[in-house]
Amino acid sequence: MKLTTLICCTLLILFGVFAAVYALSGFDLLLFLCAGNRIAYRAALSLAGVGALWLLFWLIAFRPTKPLS
């Protein structure tokens, strides 16, 4: 469970970096890494959605910030 959460966090950080590069330069790094293949591009973007949903579930189910309050 912890490994899955770390993988999802890493994926979302990478997609955030890809989005920042695109926003600041106009160069779509993710599309470049997918070699211009739109199907692979959409599959990679779906990984971001799955990672975000997993982290949402993890935050609701395990409440890691509860000890902070």
C-alpha cells in the first residue's frame, strides 16, 4: 500500500513537471516522450488520473494529517 502511494506521488510530480515545462515553454514534453503517438499520450495522461484517484482514496481512508491536528 505504501509502495503504491509512493508510485502515484511520483507519477503526479512527474506530470506536474511536464505541465510546467509545457506552460512555460510551449513544448509538450510528454508528447515528445510518447514519440507523437496520441494513443500512448492519452494512456500516459490516464495514469495521472488513476494516480490522483488513488491518492484521494488514500487521504480519505487513512487520514495521514489527523495526528497533526
